[in-house]
Amino acid sequence: MIKKIEKYFKKIVLRLLLLRSSKSKSVVEFPRFDSDSRILFIRLNRIGDALVTTPLLRAVKLQLKCKTAVLADKNNYFIFDNYGIADEVIIFDKKPAKFRSLLHKLNSEKYDAVIDLHDDVSTTVSFIIDLLKIPIKIGFKKGTENLYTHLVDKLDSKKHHVIERVMKFSKLLNLELDNSEMNIFYQPSENSLRAADEFLSKNFYKKKFTVGINISAGSQARYWGTDQYKNLTALLRKYDINVLLMCAENDLAKAFEISCNTLPVFYRKSFDEFAAMIPKLNLLFTPDTSIVHVASVFKIPVFGIYVKYNTDDVIWYPYKSDYECVVTEEPTLKNIRYETVEKKFIPFLEKYLYGKRDPRL
């Protein structure tokens, strides 16, 4: 009930913002950005939401060489702290006193432009955009056009990957793109990579083809089920490979139950330390979650299980990795039958295990 009331009032606030912004605005000429320019990007919400914006942010830094800042969420700010993505990362805080302080800071920085990277309508972000005293405001055509000085067409989410949709800003920014090179940008630290190597050396006596099975995805709706994962690990034991269970800290009990003390379990509180294990794998099995995009960075093959409930949008598959998947249109993964997964998983696994030799082995 409280959530419904909150949504209702957010809709009212958004309507009032759009009405206030509907007054005629003077046409603002779009500038040519250079090394003296300052651009603020806004991308709140989750880790995956942040990762899919990194191709654009990286291109801006490399080509325009301007100063960039990102207003991020407490749940995803560390993605933008990664090498070469942004000069400054500012964490959004919705507490009234903190919010006022944030607005004062943003308006005193004299940004030349602000770019709203969200392709859906957010009342919070709309409110921020409205209150920012920045001459150029850029956003997607999504029903809140009155808030912006310059608009970018939205690609059809039923046909285009989310990365392609975000990269639509590149045309307005006059960026040159090589689609063959366009990918997520994220680089785990040397310490995290070293720790991943040490974990593998400690738990596997011999270097072999290694399959990582990630069971965590941030919600119970995307937990496939303990019995299903037990069946999967039993299948993998028939092959001469290393198998690694991966999970978030709050799924440790489930991982240990699946393992039955026969498989190593890898978990880390730090996203960077967890992500550092991905490039060490030869294949990743995972539900839909942010590490799918980390696999794309290193072009690690991915077998994914996806919930596509009440939407026709393209799934967030790993953009530059070979992948296979099973998709359910139900609200959870629990009714995906193990046999359905096995039928598609075995040929995908064997293609890489027997067909394509990994030079790291």
C-alpha cells in the first residue's frame, strides 16, 4: 500500500514538473565540446545499469578529452571510479539536507552540459534535471521532453541491446564509433586479479578448463533452485574440468548446500574482487546479473538463464561474448526445467571444451 501511495505522488510530482517546464524555452545552440568542457552524466540504480553506460563514457573521455563527472547511486558508484571512466564520481543521497547540499554543489561546478543516461522515466532524475542550472540538458525522447534542451531518439528496446540504445548519444556528441570495438569497460585491480589467481591455485591442483557457476542475481526471483544446481554440478563432474561455485555473501548457505563439500565456493563482498574471477574462467553459467557484462569485457562465453516477464525488450545478453541462454516468460526462474537447460548447455559447453582451444590452457 505504501509503495502504491509513493508511486501515485511521484506521478503527481512529475506532472507538475512537466507542466512547469512546458513554458517556451529559448533555443540553445549545441556547443562543440573540447578539453575545456565540463559534462555531468547521471546514472542511478544498479551495477548493471552503470556498466552498460561505460562504452559511451569511455568514448567521451578518449575523444572529447573533456572533464566528466557522474552522479551515481550508492549501489553502482564504484563502476565509474574504474580507470579512465570519469574524473569525478558523486554519490546521490535523497535525504533532504544532503539533497540540498548536492544541488548546491552541482550548480556551483559550472558544467557545460548534463546528460541523463536513463532511457526510462525517473521522477527523481527528472526533479534533479529540472533544478540544475546547466545550460545544455540532454536526454532521450521518453515523454519528459520539456525538461531538456536537446533530445536523442530512443532505439526500439525490442530490437536493440541496451548498449546500442545508450550509444545513441554519440551522434549528438559527434563521437566516432567502431561498432566492432564497442564494449563494456571495466578493469579489476591488480590486487583483485592476484587474489583470484591465489584462490584458484589453492583450490585446484591442476590447471584445466574452468567453469564458473554463479547462483546469485540479487533477488529470489532469479534463483534457479538448489536441486537444479545440484543436477548441473553432477553433470559437470563427468567432465575432466574444474568447477567453481560463485555467489554473493547472502547466498553462501545455498552454495554450500549445492557443493556438499565437493566444490570450492567463491564469494567476495567487494564487487571488484568478485569480478576479478570472471577473466580466469573459460565459461560462465549464470542467471541474468551484472557479471554477464563483466564477462563481455573479457569475451568469456556465457550460458545464461533469464527472466523475461511482462516485457518484449531484448535481454541484456553479454554484448561481446558468445552466449547461449534459456529464457522464461514467467516471473521467476524456478519453473525452468533442468532438462531444458541441459539440452542447450551440453553442446555449448562441449563446443568450447573440445572445439575451441583456449590458449590459456
